[in-house]
Amino acid sequence: MNKVETDKAVVLARGLGKRMRRCDATAAMTNLQAAAADMGAKAMMPLSTGRPLMDYVLSALADTGYQRACLVVGPQHQAVKDYYTRTARPRRIAIEFAVQDQPLGTADAVKAAEPFAAGEPFIVINGDNYYPIEALAAMRGLGRCGLAAFTEEGLLGGNIPPSRVARFAMLEVGPGQMLRKIHEKPDEATLRSLARPLLVSMNCWRLGPSIFCACRAIEPSARGERELTSAVQYAIDRLGEAFEAVPFDLPVLDLSSRGDIASMSERLGGVEADP
């Protein structure tokens, strides 16, 4: 890579958010929440402050020194573009958009942002997670490909229950904190075999141009999606790319369902959203 720090962030914001959609007319949701749910854009779900989660995500990026963010959205998400170009144009971070035509997985979403990356390093995060500033700062200045590796105990200090932690990708790390293997939704036997403390990927990556080759090379998973975890494993095994797993004993806030809105709102109640 040609520079130590990166000022580019790719935010995956296409998530369909099926568990966010209104399933009945009696759901206790504000009009803004209902609109975000109907659109299937979890990252645009307003919290109790009335501001969408994405405002807080972009504000955290700006706080950490990122100057440009590319939101990967779907073709049905024109309202997201309108919000950030007309209603609430950010003042501290420049916003661009990449369109993922079909929901074909996180690797396919990252691939849509290749023109934005323009051959330079960048970070990738989920639009429906709020990451600690320390992790965003570490990825910005890492100087090589890598990811934030969160401890199980750290995640349990946030709004993620123990039952949900096991659904995330677990990391197998070797000497020098270098990533060896990613175990996507591991079974009990695999979990028992992994070293403690368990290290978890919450999709907070620093990537370089090689990832796009990997995204194009991998096959769809059993779910019919091209996953970023598979692309990273391909880059390690086939392209000789090295990824440093930087450990963090800190929480990541997760907005997976409507039930998370209250806890997310409480945790971010004292945080100023100023992207």
C-alpha cells in the first residue's frame, strides 16, 4: 500500500432488514421508523433522537479522521441518497454512493465500491453497527490489510446477547496476530477448538485492491451469496495477502431487529450525531 493512513470508508447499507419490516398494523413505530422498515434499510432506522443510525456511524467516521465515505445501497434506496444530498448533507465527511443491483452478498457489495477505492486502501464497515472509535482509528492507521477482532466478553458489554455472538464469524489467529482462518457461524465442535478468548469479526476491515480480485473469484455460498469472509479467505489462501487481526475488548452496538432500537437509542443517547 502506498500510504499508512486511509481517509476512505465503505459503508454497507444495502441490508434488506427483513426483521425490521412491519409485520402488522399495530407495531409501535414512529412514521420515520415505519418508512425505514418498509424500505428495508436498517442503517436508516431512526433512534429515539429522531436521527437515523447512519448519522451516528458517519459522525464516528468523521471523528476518527475519515474524509470520504461511500454508502453501498440498493436501487430501491433513492430515499437514502435524497436524505444525504438534500435533507441532511454532512458537513464533515463527503458522501458518495455505489449501487449494488441485487442482494448477492457482502463481497458483491464491496465490489460495487471498486471505483470509489480507486486502487487505494479503504475500510469496510456495516451500516447497521456502531463501532468503537478505537477500532475505526486503528484500521485507519494500520498500514496493511487487517480487521478489528473483538473479544466475546467485549461484545457482551454492549447490546449483543450471548446467543447472538455465536452467529458471527469467529477468527483463528496465528503468530503475530495474523489471521489464519475465518469460521462463519461455527458449530459447537469448532467453537470448542478455538483459542480463548474467542475473537469475533464484526465486519470492520481494512482492505486493499487485491480484495476486488478475490470478490470476483469466489463462488456463491450455499445461500447463493458471495460473502466478504470468503473473499478474505481466498485472498489469504490463494493471493498470499496477509491480514492483521487487531484485538479489541470493546463492545459493538448491533441493530439486527426492531427489538434493538431501544437499547441502541439508550447507548447512543449521549452521543452527538454530527457527520
